Amino acid sequence: MTKNDPYEALRYTEFKFFLLMRFAMVFAWSMQFVIIEWEVYKLTKDPLSLGIIGLMEIIPAVGMALFAGHIVDQKEKKSLLVKCILGFSVVSFGLFLITVPSITKDLSLQTILYVVYALVFFGGLVRAFIGPTVFSLVSLIVPKKAYANASTWSSSIWQMAAMFGPAVAGFSISLFGVHWSMCLVFAFSLFALLFLTKIEKKPILNPKIGEPIFQSLSEGVKFVFKNKTILGSISLDMIAVLFGGAMALLPIFAQDILKVGSEGFGILRAAPAVGSVITMILSAYISLNKKAGIKLLAAIFLFGVCIIIFGLSTYFWVSVLAMFFSGVFDGVSVVIRNTILQLHTPDNMRGRVSSVNSIFVGSSNELGAFESGLTAKIMGTVPAVVFGGTMTLITVAFTGFISPSFRNLDLAKDVEALKSEE
């Protein structure tokens, strides 16, 4: 058996710049979303308004996902990613302007909300392209033997940025206000562009350039639905995140239930990412590939337990610990799922497969935000969170019962096969 090298992917210079670019981009995006959540709830005091934020992003993200995957497989990845980051910069600069006091003082609340929702909608369009582009670019920067390790480091950086972004947002809102916090978001989007310039353009590996779009989309969807390993992993995670996500309701917990202000909100928002980062860094040294199926099921089940504890807690630090451990178990899920995608996806279909994945998993965060906002409106905030966690437990138990092949999934042999090819 080949000895595990935890720094294998980091030995490639372009991959290091890729990680810096990804950190800056995810940091900016997660910080921006937290600032929007805080400001919108502060203006409206309506949990449904938080759900609408998620809905405004999911509609274009899902609606354009398959088309975006087709474009990504047909185009050069670095140039496409430059355009994506520029698009995000336009959104962040627009949100910066709409939070200028001299501009908003003469605008009605409804007008401000419509502008924010419109910018979030445009951001959803950009997001539809960013996910598959980033996923495809990784495989062009490192060789196949380093895919699993690269996936772990890429996921770790993503979660680290998702940890610092909300935390910085919470403290930045308190220290500088919403307006200048949005200025920081815009600055980090420019840093992402700077790091991306250090990566060379990559070849297009798709042999079917110019393929009719509907034929291309059909092939991508058919591939995912025929590959039971990919389909099972992303379906399970989608349902768990859809029902088990409490992140959209954190402003309510911070302001009205736990009463901890913007600083406490930042801590709560960052706690899951702290847990995920710790898990992912450890996974670079301790492989999760052996008995991956049972580990994935157990991790998502325990994630649901943490969500229930968080919903019932009235003590701030108990809530923080529940969020932290939800991140620990979510980190296990992310590492295993991303490894499955990297190992089981052909190079010429990475954009389309990643787009299908974004429909199942990536957008479930925003759809989950809408579901959380809606159920909180109907049954109350605490019952909504407990209901979501319970549905997660039921989903995992049902999946494990009906799919013994998924319980027995083992990725260790796949990783060894790739290494032996080099």
C-alpha cells in the first residue's frame, strides 16, 4: 500500500495559488452573505425575509446550473473563472453602494430590499458558474494521483474561509458598520483575481467541443443517475442540509433568543466552520477512504443530533458547541463526498457533473434557508430547527436501511488504483 503523503498536492506551486484564490473568494462570499442576513433581518424583523434571501440565490443557481456545466466543459477554465470573480465583484460593489447612508436615507425599506434581492439574484447566476469551474480547474492543476489529497486541502480551505468570513463579518459589523464591512468584501474579491493571475491557462480536455447543448446536458445527467455512488452521496447530503440547516435562522437566535448581539452572531456563524476545518486538516493525515459509506452515514446522523441540541439550547456556549460539532461531522461528509466526485468523474464531464452536484447539494443550503424561514414563520423558530434535525435522522436511517451497497462503500481501493497508474 502506498504511504499517505498529507502534503502531496501542496507540492505543486499553482495549487498553492489556487488555494489562496479560493480562500479569498469564499471568505468574501461567506462574509457578504452574513452581512446581508444581518442587515435584512435588522430592517424587517421577519424570519421569512431571511428565507427570501436564500430563494433569490437558489432560483438562478439551480435554473442555470446545467447550462453552466455545459459551458464550463466547453471553455477554458481560468478565463471563465476570471469572469465569474468579476461578476461577484459587481455584486459586492452594488451592495456596498446600497448600504451608503447618504443613498439609503431617501429610499423606502421596500426599495432597499428589492435592490438587495436583485443583487443576490445576480450573484446566484455567477455562483452557477463558479462551482463547476473551480471543480474542473483543480483536476487540471494536479495529477490524478493527487486528486484525493487536493480535494481534502481544497475543502479545508473552503471551510477555513467559511469560518473566518462570518466571524470577521460579525465583528466588522460591530466595529465599522455594514457599509464598510461590504467594502472589505469587495477588497477580497480583488485579492482573488490577483491570485488567479498566477495560474496559467489550461487545455480543454473535452473531445466534443461544439456538441449540441441538449445532448451535452443529457449525457451529464445520465452519467450522475447511472453512477449510484455519486447519486447516493449527493442525494443524502442534499436532504440532510435541506432539513438540518439552521444557519439561516442564526440572526434570530443571536438577536432574540440568546441575545448575544453581532459578536455572538459571528461566533455562532463561524463555529461550524471551525469544526469542519479541524476535521478536514486531520483528514489530510488520517484517511477517511476506508469504509467511507458507513462513515458518511454516521457523520450525517450525528450532524442531525447536533442540530436538535442547538434548537433546544437556551445557553450560548451550549449552542456554540452544538454548532461546532455539527461542523465536525459535516466536515467528514464533505471530504468523503468530494473524494467520491473527484475519483468517479471523467475529465471531460467535470463541469456537468459538478453542476448536477450543485443542484443537489450546493443549492440545498439556500433552499434549506427558505425552508427554515418558512417553517419558522409557520411553527416558530425552535420547533422549526428541531423538526429539521429530526428529518435528517430519519433520512439517514432510511438510506442506511435500504442501501447496503452504500453502507459498504470503500474508497481506499480507488485511491490506490490511481496512484498505481502514475
